Amino acid sequence: MPGVVASSQGPLTASFESFHIRGLDRTEIGVTLEGIPAANPFTYSVYTPSMVDPENMGSISVMQGSSDMNAPVYNAVGAQLSMTMRRPATHQNLFVQASGGTHSLNKEFLRYDTGEIGHTGVYGFVSGSYSSGNLWRGPGSVSRWHVDAALTKSWNASSDSEAIFGYTKSDQTSWLYPTLGQWQHYGVGYNANKDPSSPGFYEINKRNTGTVYGALKNHFEFDHGLSFDATAYGVEFNGPYFSGATVPVSNGYIGTQRYDHLDGYAPSSASVRTVMHQPWFTLSSGLTLVGSWKKSFNTLSLSYWYSYANQSSNQRYYPLNQAGQWTRSTGYLTANGLPINEDPENAVQQSNTIALKDRISLLHDRLIFEAALKTGMFNRQYTMDLPGASPYKSVRNVFIPAPQVTMSYRFAPAHQVYINGTTGYRLPSSLSSQVSMISHFTGQPTSKPLDPYEPEYMIGEEIGYRYSGVMMANIAYFHYNMTHHQITSSMYQPGTTNMISQIIDAGGQQADGVQLELATRPWHHLSAYASGQYMTSRIGNNVSYQGDYLPTKGKQEPGAPKFLATAGLSYDDGANFGTFNLRYSDAQYATLMNDQSIPSYMTADISMGRRLPKIGRVSPKLMLNLINISDQHYLSGVYGYTAAANAHRGVYGSSLTGAQPTYDIGSGFAAVVSISGNYE
């Protein structure tokens, strides 16, 4: 789609994906799976590889410029990504698929559809998969176990219930995110650290992540145009993470409390090489209720969403031997009986959201008006359990109104115009917005809480035209204004591979853009697609920085390329099928001062396959996927923004220092062959 930039870190990954929509990053985009929030409610990281197997994906849709008022999302500033799972088949069958490819990649997938269970009207499926492979850059590996399951029950022609469940357990060597200088020096070899004496040694940098979720969805329709939807859900994301770090033997800190020397060590000026073990979990649950009443040309709906979430994190430092190995039996490092720790955090969040929406359809559904108002009420509490932490506890209460108005008019069967006025919001992300971690080297905070603590808020307008006749086309102009725009600066602590984050309030910002989509209908089994976006953005103020202000007013928004383009071809004659996709992204700034950027890039993918002749009751299929066919080595996006990369003179004359941004490296070439069979 135009305006959408998605980048994968590898052909197989268990990490979160990176994507941007109209210059907004993944933390500003609401994401749902089957109507349940799919993002971490505190950091907004989206672990899409953990939520559902691609073989079970039913649909993916993107809303640009706005979000569904009834959707349970915390952070849909100006876009929403919605995913659904496939429904269970109406008859019993077994589907098996095996895949293999470059970098020792392999995946085995098995799904069983029950058909109707007895005569209950209940249908279900359960699937399981295992995938593994080597990292495409540097040493290390990734493996993933995953389960999907669903049960559906139709009560009548228009009312049904559904229970869904998902489970993932993965183990991946951590990617390292380079600065521009490191990328220019090492290229894709930056991750290749086999030195046991280095904090970046691949054997001690891992992410063991897991996801468990379940939901019960209900839809009921009654007489007189009344309907009711109720969804209850629970989602858990968990660690631990592992990274390399050093700990001073003497004169280090636990919080602001200095210790003379580590327990079991003689006083020394040396440091202990360690692996930092960080167990963590985020657990959220919620209830969404939507009632609708359709009367003649008018549909009125009222929704309520309640969510409760909590998060906990901790750290333990285990010493390494000369070979870079460690065991829990050796015990973790302590001083004065206390464990060395920089992040013993706990968080609780409660949200109450009410939305009222009215839809009026006139002229035989040719003219449609829709107006809505959503109000979000949030309570978020963080505690930092370190000696001397200030603040030790932070409590924030936020009330946010979000109105929305849309209108569309179909003046001919194939022609429609539309105009939208929307708003969206996002609470500040991560613990660093409210409390600070404290360095065990200096006893000083490594970040500062946001002050003032304000949600990011967007007001957007869009006008467009759609055509759906011999071909399909869409052209739109959009504009948005944003206040308290927040970017996340993520940098490695010196001598470690542990990232620390600082939230920067960049203040006001606005953007103007034009989007175009063109698509042909199949002609001799071949169809084509093209899209493009041109967008300009401007920071509206100078940003507070190091006791002065950086002269950022008028600069371009970081992470927002001016031009994006996509072209694609698709072929399907019933037996043979294939697609070709070409994507171009313009250069992107990585700092508010626009003093560092990544160059433009272009990548292309090809997939092709054939449905083989049926063998008995088995319908086999063969596929080949080629990713990044020209093996482009490129930086696909910004991982950690900064205010400035270089030193600058402040508005009031101060000498301000810079900090280097970090970047995502786009996936290199990969080839994957899959063979599958459906047994009915």
C-alpha cells in the first residue's frame, strides 16, 4: 500500500517487525488480531511472528489516517493494522507443509480441521509448527515453536461465538543494531562477533521470548435492528533477554548506593565480564462490549473497553569464564548481599474507553455520514525498586477525547469521493517516560522521565477519490498536525549490549502528502499494481536539549521518507501462480537536526508455484520464494533516533553534544522452497 514501509530483519525471525505508515513508526500504529490488542501495552512493540502462523492468516487490513473507534488500541495515532485468522473448515481435513531454504532454514507445519464435531454445530482447527535456521548475518540461530487453535459455534444464521488460542516459544540470537559508522566499516558483518571476551559475543546475546493468548468472541443479532458484540481476552508476552555487560569489582553502585567491592571478590580496579539475565513479563486482559442499533437509514453504536495490564522486569549478572560461558550454579553477582541490578521495575496500567458512533446512509447508500467520539481514561503506575531512585513511584492519570467525522459520496456506480477528519493518540511508551534506570558504574540516572508528561495527539484531514471499474484507482491528499510527538532514542550502554531508551518530546509537527494507487483486473491471468506516496513534514518548534534548545524548527521529521513507490505483477491461471514485487524507499533522516540519514534503497521479491495434480485425496502444491533477489545490503530503517548526531550550537549559545543513532539492517537474499498437501 502507498505510505507503508515494512522491513524484515531476516527471512526467519522471532523479533518484532519494523514498519512505518505515513511517517509514523510501529509504536504509533494500533495493531489488533481478531479484535484483541497485539502490541505490548507499555512499549507498543508488536511481536507479529509470535501471534499467528502465516498459514493461518485470514486477512490483513490497513487503515491510514485513522483507526476503528471500537478497536481496543492504546497507540493508534494515525493508523491501524488489523489481522484475522482463518475460520475452521466445514469439513474434516489435514494440511501438511514442509519448507527449506538458505541459511539452514526449515519449517514444518501441520493443521487439522475437525469439521462439525458431532451434531453440535461446533467447528474447530488446531495447528502446530516448528521452524529454525541460522541468522543470515553473523553467527547464531533462531528457533520457534507455535500453536494456533480455534473453535466456532453458530447459534443461528446471524449469531455466533468463537474461542481462539495461540502459543509461541522462541529462542533467537540477538541482532545488533549498528551506528552509521559501524555500518560503513563492517557492513552486514557487524553482527559477526565470535570473540568470547567481547560483550557482543553471540553466545551470550539471546532473546528467549514467549507469547500466550486466548480470546472468547461473541456476536448476537436481535429483532428491531439490535446487535451486541462481546470479546474477553488475555495476552502474555515474556522473556528473558540475555546481553553482555561488565560490572566494576569496586566502587560500583546499586541504585545510588555505592558498594566497596562485590561479595566474594577482593577490592580491585578491574571489572567482571558478565552475562545479564533479564527475566520479564507483560500480562494484559480486557473486555470489549459493542452495542448497535440499526433503524432505517441510521446506525447507532456504543462501545466500552476495559483493560488491565501489568509488567515486571528484573536483572541478574552472572560471571563469564574465559570461554564466554556461564552457569546459574555459580550464582549471580551481589554486593552487601544485594544483587547488582539496574532495572527492577513494576508497572500497572488500567484503561477505560467509551466510544459513541453514529452512521447515516442516504440516497440508497450512495451518501454516507459518520461521526464518532471516543474518550480514553488511563491510569499508569511505575515503580523502580532501586535504592535512591527518584522518583521511586510515578502515577499518571490521563483523559483523552478523540472525535472523528467521515463522509463519502458515490456519484456513479464506479466513482466515489470521500473526506475525513480524524484524531488519534498515544500514551508515552516505556518505563523511561516515568522513572529512570540507574547505572551501576556511576550511580546516576541513564534517562530522565518526561516533563511534562503528555500524550502524543494527532489531528488529521484527508480528501480522496476512488474508482472501481475496468481498473481500480485511488488518489488522496492528506494533512496532519501532531502535538507532543515523541521519538525513542535507543543506545547501547558503554561496554554492554544492553539498550537504554530515552523518550524525547519533539513537540509539534505537521505533514502533507499525496498518495496514488492503480491496479488492473486480471487479463489473461495477469494483473498489475502500482502505488506511490510523496510526503513532506516539518517540525514546528525548537526542541529542549541539554539545558538549551536545538534549532530544529522547520526540519523534516526523522524516519519519514519523502517518496515511496511500489510496483507488482501477479499471475494465476488456476495451476501456475506467481508474484513479483518491487519496492523503493527514499532517504530517511535519523535525527531531529537532520544531520544524519540513511540512503534510499530498492528491493524486489519473487514468489512462484504450481498446484500439482491430485494424488488420491491429496492436493499437493509446490512453491518457491526468493527474498531480496538482488541481495541488496541496506539499512532499512532507524532503530534508535537521537536529537542530533553531531555537536551543535544551541539557540541560546550553548555547545550541545550529539549522540549516534542506531539502525535496522534489511534482510539479505534468501530462497525458500515449500511443498504442501491437503488431505480431504
